Amino acid sequence: MADQDLSLSTQAPPARPSAHFYPFATSPDIIRSHEKDAFLTANLTNQAQSIIRTLRGARYAHTSSEAIKHLTELLYFSLTTLTGNRTLGEEYCDLVQLEDDTLQLPSIVRRVGYVLSSTMVPWTLQRILPGFRQRLRAKLERSIARQQFKAQQAKQSTVSQSKGKSKQPFFTKLRIQKYIIEHLDSITSLSPIYALSITAFYFTGSYYHLSKRFWGLRYVFTKKLEENEQRVGYEVLGVLLVLQIAVQSILHAKKVSDGLQQEDRDVQAESSEFHGNDTLVRSIEHPTSLPVLPASSARYDLSEDPNAIPWIPDGQQRKCTLCLEAFKDPSVTTCGHVFCWTCVCDWVREKPECPLCRQEVLASKILPLRG
């Protein structure tokens, strides 16, 4: 008996089952799960807005629509993912979240980090970015104006000494600042990062959300597959996105290069027109290359001057429905609603639609009102 026990103990231990025995989910299953959760959260958001509208009124529900939406999503994911359960979309598609490095169920730290980063971080950025862009734009405008004035002064001091045409460097601080202020919205947006992340998702089938990529969470498919059943992905969509990004990048680079070359030709043409001190002084006071920059303060502020635009009726009709204050540079959309210029421009940059009637609104179609 002892010999039998000894022989059993010397045998190799039985192989332990692998911690990962389910196949990783493919992109169609993950997208289908996401769409199911998005549909459910949209319904919950509409119900929550109806309740708030009944309790506090339509005005309060409209101004708090974004807060209601994000808080509803936070509640939904707190009751599912945060507690260690699957969302309804994950159950519908037979998906289970795992940590990509340990292949175990997500820890509480990763669940909390994912829920907060997927719901609260976008909301916070949406509230912070408009003010940040406005301050950065004003600072860049002042810097550009100073540099252009100094450039005109330097041109005045050197035009009498040299008749040759000195070519300035292709990349200068002034040109970089002009590029930043022209493309400030896209530079300070997460859309390019989202595009690259979703492109990688179509190729790999993992990390549909940027927050899942950050916290290392991916899905496995728990439904039993038949031997001849094969899961397919969306790699062709990844190829199309790569081509789209490449074409857009090439067109953008060509547009910027053509603009810089045209600017060089304009500067050389201007330098040949300086023949006298009077012309130089007028060019410094009103440089032709100085862009038309938006004013840093409101030109028509109805809170300071109620008679600035007298034909707007008194009362609530003189207040912006976005900031709830008196109009500052009132501007009208194509659908006929009036808002502050800064308020409606910041709104349209985030959502190209009217805040009241949800009709499509382009920033180029917003018209400022004048007295």
C-alpha cells in the first residue's frame, strides 16, 4: 500500500485547467453589446428627463439635460459594472469582462476607474474645454498681434538698408501660433484619439472604449461555439478608417503648405511696395496681414447698456437660454433662435444643432444682430 502511495506521489500532478478557456470576443459582439447599453441608457435618460420636467419644469430640465444624461449613465453602470455584474448588453451578447493581464474578473479598482472615466471624465472635459479654449484663444490673439507689429517695425528698419528679398523660415513662432488658433477646436479635442483607438479596435477586436484600453479590460465570449462555427471581425472597417485618416492628413498638410506659400508670396509683394515713410507708418498702423480677430469683450452687452439693441423686448426675451444672463453680442441661428455669440458658438462646436429645437446649425450660418 505504501509503495502504491509512493508511486502515486511520484507521478506528475494532473494538469490544471487554464484560467482562460473562452475565446476573446470579436468586434461585432462588442459593438452589439455597446449599442444595446446605449439604447437602454437613452431610454432611462428620457424617463429621468420626464420626471425632472414634471418636478422642476421644462426650463430646468433643458438646462440640466447633460447632467441628467451623465448621471443616469453613472447610475446604470454603478448598478451593473461597479457591483461586479454584467450590463444588460453584455448579458444579451454573452460577454464577460476580464483583465487583459491576469485574465481574471476585474478588480474593484479597475471597475471604479472604468465607470468614472467613461462617464464623468467626458462630462468634465465638456464643461472645462470651452472656457480653456476661450482663454487660450485670447492669449494667442494678443501674442500674434504683438509679433506682427514687431515684424512690421523690423521691416521698416531694414527696408531702407537692403533692397533684396529675405526669405523667412518656413516654420516660425508666429506661423505656429496662427495654425494653433485656426485649428484650436480640433487640437484640444479627443476626436483624433478616439479615431485612432477605434481603428485599432477594428483590427484587434479589443478595447472598444478608450477607457477600457486605459484600464486594460477586454471581453471573452461565453457562448459555446460549434466546431464549424467561425467568428468574424470588422478588419475591413479598420482598413477603411486608416485610408480615411491618411487621405485627410495628406489633404490637410497640402492645404497648410499652400497657405504658407501664399503667405510668403504676399509678404514679398508687400515688401516691394514700401517706398516712403508715410507708407511705412500706415502699414504699421494697419498691417494688411493682420487677421480680423474677435473682440475680447462684448460689443453689445444688454446688461450694461439696455438700449444697445432697443428693438429686443424687455424681460426674459433679453436673456440667453444657455447662460441665463442678458444677451452679450446677441446672434441668431438659421432656425430663428437668439443666443449670446460666445454661448452659441461654443455649443455648436460641441454639437452642430440648435440648443432649443435641435435643428442642424453650422457655425458659419450664425449671424450676429446689430442695433
